[in-house]
Amino acid sequence: MKTNRFWARLVFLLGAAYFIVPLVATFEFSLRMRRGYYSFDSYASVFSDPRFRATFGYSVIIGILAIIVGILVVVPAVYFVRLRLPRLRPFVEFLTLMPLIIPAIILVYGYIRLYNSSSVIPFTGSAPGTDILLTCAYVTPALPYMYQRRRHRHAHHRRADPDRGGPDRRGQHAPDHRPHHPAQYSGRCAVRRLPDLRHRHWRIHHSEPPQPPSLRALSTKYRRQPRL
Amino acid sequence: MCHDLVVRQAHHEVYWGTLMTDTTAAHRPHRRLSFEWLGVAPFIIFAVMFLILPTLYLIGAAFIGRDGQFTFDNIAGLFTDQILAAYWISIRISGASAILGALIGLAVALALIRGRLPSGLRSAVMTFSGVASNFAGVPLAFAFISTTGRLGLVTIILKTVFGFDLYKAGFNLLSFWGLTLTYLYFQIPLMILIIAPAIDGLKKEWNEAAQIPGASQWQFWRYVGLPILWPSFLGTLSLLFANAFGAIATAYALTGSSLNIVPILLYAQIRGDALQNPGLGAALALGMILITACANIIYPVISARAERWMK
């Protein structure tokens, strides 16, 4: 096991070097404005340039707008598809995975051809229209990461408990929320699963994790009930 | 008693948003349906306007000639030496950066999660990966020019301290391997981000269970660990491929138009510098869509096998 640890450290250090050296080199390069010695003059000249401030501010505003538009578009869809319209789920999920398959440059090429100044919706014809198009173009590639399916933790409790997604008393399964695509497992998402506080409540008051219910408990829980 | 059941049923329905009995489903108010559709509408409209229509428009335009008639001329126009070479270089660069990125990312993620490194390291690396996987385009190109360009930090240190001239040894940042090296900067973090949850899914008990009958670490990874990770690995590989295949800003900032790859060709078409045939540009886009779609179709086919174990 000791060699295991050695290799882990070696791999990690090599990886870290690959990622840190370009950042250091960029910083070092930024100090080389004056010949022969290091100075912060390039930073001074950039920050005193009104054009830089204008473009930087524009980037920040478009970025914030993209976040807002993305949340406004995705969150209601996630809510309604998850709770009210489950039959739309495969369709919506396919749509959110499309940006992973279609490169951004193709979408941009499509926007330019479709929304040029002589089309029905001339986004590129005016400055505000271009801003709208730019914002939406930034939202599109983020869709797969914003619409992330619930991760399936505690999956082994699921077998017989409808409260945790197992079969209910009619033998039907609650919707299963395992991801379709590995990208949906990743941490790059805006809408995460809400914490399951019922479970946390259990953990606080008991020292061991909840056990699957016994057969006896199940037979009591799922006893025949009169139809309402 | 009856009241209690009704309350329990109602609580269940409210909590899960499902209607458990058919009788209540029949009395479901019709009005709510339109409200529900209203909630999904922004997403659908957005997706149609900014995902489906542009794609369909380009696919359609690939089959329409200058005179507005249906034609295969644009598709036939792809089969020229320059465009075929561009596709081939693109596929090679994307493939190399995806395979290397996936292998290195897997190694780093395994080292991080299973290598018993200090515990705080993991969240730090994950945060950094989130940043670095989006660190593409002009800043990335600049970082690599100032690192391994002709006047870059590493080039100069190698030359002055070790007496090794990187560029005399045949390295060139504006080449196949230079571009691959640069792409790895966002490919490896993406791999780490996506594969880490899959590695978490490997239970420690499986390793212990394998050790009881005397399996070595190598045997555990050969017969248990890697077969389970394999589908996630392939799925991420195809994602990385598509990611590199569509990367334009990095390549363009790094090489200008000196390297002949498909995104740069398409970009030149957008700028109106070259080709001068919108139909051919659409055909280029169609070719790219087909290639990335083929790469990504692998995943759903294989993922069914992984889910058996992840349940």
C-alpha cells in the first residue's frame, strides 16, 4: 500500500505542475513589459485604459445576464418536468444533452444564418438584439450542466421503500433519477439536488444508518387499505 | 380511521407530487395542465429557437444550392483534398487530446480519491478543475504561448539552465502536438470532474471482498475496478472528443489560420473570408454534427452495462 501512496503523490505532483506552470508563466510574461526588469506597468496601463474597463464591464454584464436567463429558463422546466409532467422528461433531457453533441461553433453559425438582419427575427440587426443573442448563445452550452439529474445516493435503501424511490404497494416504481450522461454527475451544475433533510434528521438522533425495513414492518406498512 | 387514511394519502400526494389512486386522477382539474405547460414553455421555446432551429436550418441548407434547388453538390464539395485533410487533422487532434486527457484525468482522479492523499486536497482540485475546464480560448492560448512559445518561460529555462533547445528538438506549439498539449489543459479537468463520482461509486468493500480470496491490487483493477469504470470512461471519452472537435477559439488564437482544422475552416466561412459558398459551410457543419453524434452515440449503448453495477 505504501507504493500505492507514492505513485498517487507522484501522479498528483506531475498533474499539478502541468496546470500551475502555464499560470505562473502567464504572470511572469505580464511583468515583462519593460525590457530588462520586472514591473507592474502592464497592469497599470490596462486598468487606466477606459476601453478595457468598458469591455470588462460588458463581459461581466453579459455573464450575469446569461446566469439569470439560464436560471429563468431551466428552473421552472426542472420543477414541472420533475413533479408534474414526467412524460416530458426524456424529451427535455435529450434537449439539454444536445449542446454536448453539437459544437458551439455550429450553433453560432446557425444563429448567424438564421437570425441575420434580413430574417424574420433580426437579432443581429441591432445592438440590443445582438446582446440578447450573445446572452442566449452563452446559456445554450451550459444547459447540460444546469439541468442535472438527481444523483442517486443511498440507492441500496431503495429496494422496498416507496419513500426512497422503491416500488410502492402496487409494485410500481417511483421515477428513477439516475443520470443519462456522465456529464450530469459532475459538479458543474447550477441546480443541485435539495438536501434530503429527513435522512439528516435520522442521522442526528441515531448512531447507525437506517436499515432496510424488516418483512414484518413492511407487511404492516403495506397492509391492504380500502380504496378511497 | 377513514379520515386518517385520507390525510395520509393527501400528504403523500403533496409530498411526492404524484396521485396514487385512479379515482383522484379522474377528478384532476383540467385548468392546472395549462399552467404546467406554461412553466415548461420558456425552456421549450428557448431550445427550439437556439438549439433545434439553427441545427435544422444548417442541415437543410447543406442540401440547397445557390439557385434554391435541392442538390447534393454541397456534400460532394466536401470531398476535396483540403477539406478532407482538415477533417482528418481535426479528428486526430480531438482523438489524441481526448484519449490522453481521459487517461491522465483518470490517473489523477484515482490518485486523488483512492491514493489516500490529504483530505482537503480533493475539494481544492475539484474547484480548480471547474475553473480550468472552462479555461479555453484566447487566455489559454496566451498562457501556452508564454509557457512553451519561442520566448516562453519553460522554453527559456530549458535552454539557459539545461542547455536543451525545445524548438531545435522538433517541438512547435503551432502544430499537432502543440495544439494537443494545449487542449489537455481543459480536457484533463473535465475528465476529473466527470469521472470522480464514478470512482466514488467503487465501493471499498469490493476491494476487500477481492482481497479475501487473495486477489492482488492489479487483479482487482483488472477484473473489478476497470470493467465497472469502463462505460463511464468511454462516455467521458466521447464527450472530450466532441469538446475538442468543436473548440475554435483556442485553436484560432494559437495558430491563426495556419493550421487547417475544420472549426477554423468553418470560422473562416462565418467571417466570409474563404469558400464563399454558404451551402458548403452548412455541409461542413453537417459533417461535424455527424462525427460528434457518432462519437456520442457510443455512450447510451454502453451505459446500460454500467448501470447494472451501479444500482
